[in-house]
Amino acid sequence: MNRPRRALIVGCGIAAPVLAVALRRVGIAATIAEADPQPRDDAGVFLALAPNGLNVLKTLGMLEPVHGAGFPLAGMAFFNERGRRIGSIDFGDQQRLYGVESVVIRRGDLLRALRQSAVRQGVTIEFGRTLIDLDDAGAQVTAHFADGSQAQADLLIGCDGIRSRTRRLVFPEAPVPAYTGLVGRGGFVRATDIPPTGGFMHMTYGRQTFFGHITAPDGTIWWFDTVAQAQVPDRRPARTVDSRALLDAHRGEPAPISTILSAVSQPVDHIPIFDMPSLPAWHRGRVCLLGDAAHATSPHAGQGASMAMEDSVVLASCLGRADDTSAGFASYEGRRRERVEYLVREARRNGAQKFPGPVGKAVRDLLMPLFLRLGARALRATYGWRMDFEGDAWAG
């Protein structure tokens, strides 16, 4: 294979716009093909972007729109099932340590900000293009779409998420996503009688659930919860829950959880949480996987989006330095696999620890300050990641 000049990216979630901009920096023109007929900027709830991901956006000139759409996360405070504060992590030193500070942002606003930033930098995004097949036998890879159209490129990158069609086509033998035994929900409410959180995400280890909330600058309460459920919920049709069902699930939990859930006025999606078992490989021929398509993680480490952003600049750099596509893909996988698979394991472990038994609860409440101090050190290794551009083929 020769050095690539044109790339086709399948899927337009968080990773694709970042990857497309990164590829342009190393001289590879990228087109994004998205199955949905139009942007879904109302999808999902919200997430926190960590400094490692934000520094990728900063490098690519994509940070300001994201800052404008979100607000800073000052830290995290933890409470037990009686409402007693058992520990906290303050993010007040993030600007000094990392040059940026964590941001809380609605998922749809993040998607829009990244997509519009990529378009301003010359990236082409095509909607309504559902991938159905791939042909990697010729001089280029050919993508076949449901509308009968085709597209050819020097390489194809699957950024099409945990249910990746690209992965199924290229690695039919690959393991399927694994259900973690947890279900997530979340939303936004107006509730004036709830004390503001001061920029901190308040996390409560409830009797039956794990609940988080933060007060946005406009006074809106952004909330989420996680519940254990042994069987995978049937989402055909999509399952939703209303305020009454939420209150029943949180009966006996400390304030202000019931007040927040009483203000829920619309049905809330009931979303099973999956992660991705380790794949034997992330690339084959001229096709490569990135982000959730390669290593989807549950949300309990707060790193899914940032890992995809890191992937993007590493893959672009590797392709820019390599003599051919295959060598670039191999270098990318070699540089990324250990880090991302560690974080997938950590996220699964964090999720499992949200529902301990009686002895586990007592130990957690007693030792939480120690756990958080140790955790803060681990976070520095995660948050402090920077792309080392020295010697890499990178412009700008």
C-alpha cells in the first residue's frame, strides 16, 4: 500500500469530526458518511469532557465552540445513602496542571460544535449514507451504501460506535458488545427549591441506585442515575420510564433526589450499558476501527469521548509518519491498545463498585477520602495525556 491521500470515515458521532480534522493536518482529505438522514442533536443526555480530550480539541482548533456550549466542572462530591458527604475531588488545579479544565456539556451540543468546527475547517459530511458492504480487494477500498451509491478511498475508518457495521463487515468473528448489568437514565429539570451544587457534580450512592446531579449556570438541574438489572432490557420498542416509576425506584433515597425526579415531566430513556470485549485486531487491509467501534467503554470512568479524541490524533499522526497505510494502522493500534483497554477495565470495575453489600458500604464510607486521594493520582495519569508531536508529521 502507498501513502494514503483520501479517507472515508463511517459514522458522524464524537470521533469522526475530530479525526477528519486531524487527518487534514497530515495531508489526508477526509469525507464523513453518516447513516442518519440528518444530524441528531437532540440525542443523548450530557457528559463531562476531561482535560486529555479537551487538549486534543485545543490542538486542532476545535476547543472554543465546545467551551461555549458547556460549563466548567469544579469537581465531584460523594454522598452515602443517608445523604452524608463522604468525600470529594476538587478540580481547581486543572488549569495549572493541564492547561484546560473539565467541561460538562449536553451530548447534542457537543456533536453540533464538533461537526460545525470540522465543516469550517473544510471537512465534507454526507448524511443518509448507510453502509451495507465493503470491498477491499482492489487498489482502493470501496464502500457500498443502502441507497445504491458507492465511495472509494485509500483507507476507511469505522467511527460508527459500539454497534459498528464496519466492525461486523471486517471482523465477523469479533466478539459482540457485553452487557455490564447496569442501566442508565438521565435528563434535565427545573427545580428552584434545590440548593445549587457550586459547579460540583454531586454523586449519591443510594440504597438501590447511583444518582448524580449538577446545577447548570442557568439553574437547570442536569441529572443521571444508574441501576443494576441482571437481564438486558428489551429496547424494541425503546423503553422509557416516567416520573412515578423513577420515584418508586428511588424510594427512601436522600434529598434532593426525590425533588429532582418529581420535576421530571417527560418520559426518560431506559438505556442498557454495554462495553466492548478486547478485539483481536483493530485493522485489516485498508480498514481500521476507532473509538467505540474498537474499544467501547461504559461511562463510569468518564473517558469514552476523550479516548476517541486521543485515538484520532494518534491515528492521524501514525498515518502521516508511516510509509503506507498498513504500517500506520499497526503503529496506531500498538500505541493505543494498552491505555484504552486499561480504562475499559477500570470503567467496568467502577460500575460494579456502585452497588456493594452492607460490609462494602461501611468500608466505602470509612475509607472514601483515602480512595479519592489514590484516585486523584490515577486521574493525573489519565488527564495529563498529551500528544507528543515532536518528530511526528503534523502541521500547525
